[in-house]
Amino acid sequence: MKPSKKSKKEIALLREGGKILSDTLRILAEKSQEAVNSELSTKTLDEIARAEIAKRKAEPSFLNYAADGENGFPGAVCISLNNEIVHGVPSEKRFIKEGDLLKLDLGIKYKGLFTDSAITVSIGKVSELAQRISDVTKKSLEIGLEQIYHGSCVGNFGNAVENYVTSTKFHIVRGLVGHGVGYEVHEAPQIPSYGKPGKGVRFEEGMVIALEPMVNELSSEISLAPDGFTFETQEGGLSAHFEHTMAVTKNGFELLTK
């Protein structure tokens, strides 16, 4: 399917939705630090997200979302800890604690349009390794963004991200990818965080994309947990994840979830 392009009016609405999304993630990141001194379940964070989103007259786009058309995701936020990569299910029995590497992945539907973003949060004092993999993942996205402009291509982005991550001795997740977004939660094109320069779909002004490097400590291999939603590192090492939604412009891009 050919990637869609959004109008200036639609991008303006996506900008508003992206602000709601990023504000909500900031609130969740701040709230999550309370786990250092008191009990905080991942379910509680999910409930906070739902309330904040509703307050802003938006909807959580992941809630009941079913990529396979059958099993809807039971939370508003994907909340993943430590060796979990993405799509962790909020639970009243799962508690955040100091030293955890917390991944928050959130999608918003606002006035009929979708945005998507993710952050990795260090809970209190974390290990040097945990902080390093988080910093590397965030930096890899920043490096990849330099390849986003009208006329560039998917392979340019992926190659830049992969080269940087490989140089740090960490590993890019290859089984999960970024994607187009806007009219749907997931749209064409698929955008891996690896690739070859000059290859793949060309970025065009007006395209809206969600880029999301996921980086593993020990290898690129992933496993699906028994809950049918959560992806984990196969060897049990740490993982980190950052994501932004952006609009491709004539000379670069506009970050919509800043």
C-alpha cells in the first residue's frame, strides 16, 4: 500500500494530538518516580493515563486495539519493564521499583487522527548498564532523524541508526519496526531501524511517520511472552525504546510529539 500524505490542516490537528500525547507521557514519567518510595503498580499508571487523556478530550488508541483483528490490547499504555521490549500489559499485580528501566509506549486518537510515541524512564538510581542502553537508544533516534527529509528514504534512516547502535556493542531489534501513522494506528510504510543507504520507500513532504528504535543488551532476538502481547529479549538482557511521530517537510521534518 502506498504511504499517505496529510494536508496542512490534518498536520495541525496531529500537532495538537501530539502535544496531548507528550504531555501525558511526561506526567506518567514523573508519577513513575514515586515508585522509589512507595508502592506503584503498572495498572495505576495506566489509570492515570486514561484520566489525563480523557481530560484533554482525546482517546487512547491502543486500548482494545487488535493488530490481528482478534485480541484487543487491554490497556491504554504499553508498560514494559527491564527485559521487556514493548507491549507490556498493565497489571495491578506488577509493581515498579527503584532500579527498573521502564518503557512507556502510548498512542492517542484526537479528532480522528493518530499519533504515537514512547520513552524509556530510569526509576530512581539505575545501573550504569541500564542508563547507558537508554542513552544509546535515545541518541540513535536523534541520529536517525538527520536522515528524515523530502527525497531521503527508509534505508538511510535505518542504516544510520543501526551503525550507531552497533558501534556501542548493543543490538537493534529487527523483528519490530516503525511505521506510517495518522489515519490509522499503523500505516505504510514499515520503517525498520536497520537497512541500506538509498534503499526502501522515499520520504515525501506531507508523510507522517512514527520512528522507534528498540535496542537490546545481548542480541537482536525477541520472544513473545505467554500473555500474547509482551515482547521480551530472548536472552533476558535489558532493552530500551524511544519513539516520536513526525511530519516530513520540504527541508526536513517537524516533530509532532516533542
